[in-house]
Amino acid sequence: MSIIVDNSHPYRHFKAKEMSIRRDDIFKIIFGSDNNIVFLKSLLEAILNTKITGIEVKNEVSLDRESPDNKLIKVDILAEIDKKELVDIEIQNKNMYNIIKRGESHASKIFFNSLKKGKSYNIAKKTIIIWITDFDQFEDGPYHEVSKLIRNSNGEILSEDMIYHFIQLPKFYKQVNKIVTPEEQWLAYLSCQLNKNEMEELFKMNEKIRDVDAIAKKILEDEELMNAIDRMEMAMVDEKLKLEFAYENGEKSGIEKGQKTGIKIGEKEKSKEIAKNLLNKGIDINTIIEVTKLSKEEIEKL
């Protein structure tokens, strides 16, 4: 069974505040929830072309750099597969022209953090970074590029401890005319390029994609939940701008103090207020955890 894709029209790029699975916050809520682990497993199996027997989501892993420029790195979805590999998967809609450096920073910190103090580097977990992009990172080559450490002279692989997958959706749309494989099925869905009839055929091919789409629609149609997500995003952007402004004006000590006191307290109170509203709406507690960053215990006390 396959789908012949009508890709005669131009690729439709993600637009700000687009109500679709391409929104990185929606992507994280769905695939980063313990309740939806079966969907993350299916997606990773398709991309990595491997069978996964065990998977655990490592949500809210913070790779903080204690530096005055406030470059805090938050992993969107970090999963451990078969207790031996760590996978960071993200959707990137805007080309900030720094994806290579960001990928290196993510991978090195995840790899290093997998080590226990005093242990050999040989036991560190293999780290895989997966970028699903709404832009073409490379002008040539296939839509799914894999990068690892190799020698220039003979192509010998020196290490597979850190591997990078660049999945470029515009190039995928141009290069693939027939949807057959599980990876093609998932990417066809995530690209949001299929028409209604093509989507119906896709759901017949892959029931997990059908189920993910139903969850996505439920979230996107919940006005209060979407408003809560937007308020959280705006709050984080606002605080970041305040910190950057303070540092640019030489107020390093004020930044450090603010990070430890007022800012954290203010964010926590905003999160609790949003969590209360979502609880009253009957929203699943795991979804509330993803949106507000509160712990299960904190939410149950509200």
C-alpha cells in the first residue's frame, strides 16, 4: 500500500502561531508525554530504522550553562532507548543559522551528563540528535542526512558516540513522490502538506498517526489550553528579554539575584494559576505538567 503525493504545488512553510502538529510546543506535548510513549517509540523507530524494545522519556532535562549571557539550553524531548542510547528530537521551524553549533552543544552536554562522576568515558551513553526542520539545511544531498565523526582521508568512522540526523521537510516534499515506508508516513504527516484524501489514506496505512492527529486536534481546539501555552511562552520570552537587558547594562549581580528569587517565584505563581484553570477544565495532568513545568505533586496540591 502506498500514497502517490501531489507535490506539484510549492512547499507550504510553517507560519507563526500555525495551529498544527508542526508547532514545536504541540509536538512536545504529544510526543513528550508518558501517556503517549507508544507514538514517540513509533516515530523514533521509523527515523532510526531500528526496533526499540524499551523507551523512557526524560522530560525537563536542563542543560544549564551558568554564564552571564543566560544561554540556557532546554532539551525539548529527550528519551532513553533500550537503556543504552539517549535521543534528543526537536522540530525547528525557523532557520537561525546556528543549528550545527546548537546540535554540538546539545550532544556534548547530553553525552557528558550521562557519565557518573569518576566513571570511564567508555560507559557514556550514545547520544543521538534529531532535527526535523522546516527548511533545507543543505543545498544538496538527501532529505535525511546523518552525520558522525569520520576521517577525511579514508572515510573511516572514528566514533558513533554522537550522531546527528538532519531531516529536512521541504527537501522531503520535493524528493518523495510515493509514501511507503514508516519514516515517509510520519514525515508526510509532520510536513502538513497532504490534502484531505491523502491524509485519509495515510491514516489507513498508519493507525498511530491517525491517533496522534486526533490528540493534536483535541489540543488545538481547546482554546483555554492554547491560551495557557501562549501565555507561558510569552512569560518565558519576557523574562529572557529582561535578563538580557539587565546584563547589557552591566547588571550581572542583579541577574544572578533575579534568577534565584523574584523571577523564579513569579514564574512559579503564574504556572500555578494556569494549572488551576486547566485542572478545572479537566485537562490531563501529564499535559498540564508539560505546559506549566510544575511537578505532579505541586499540581495535586492545588
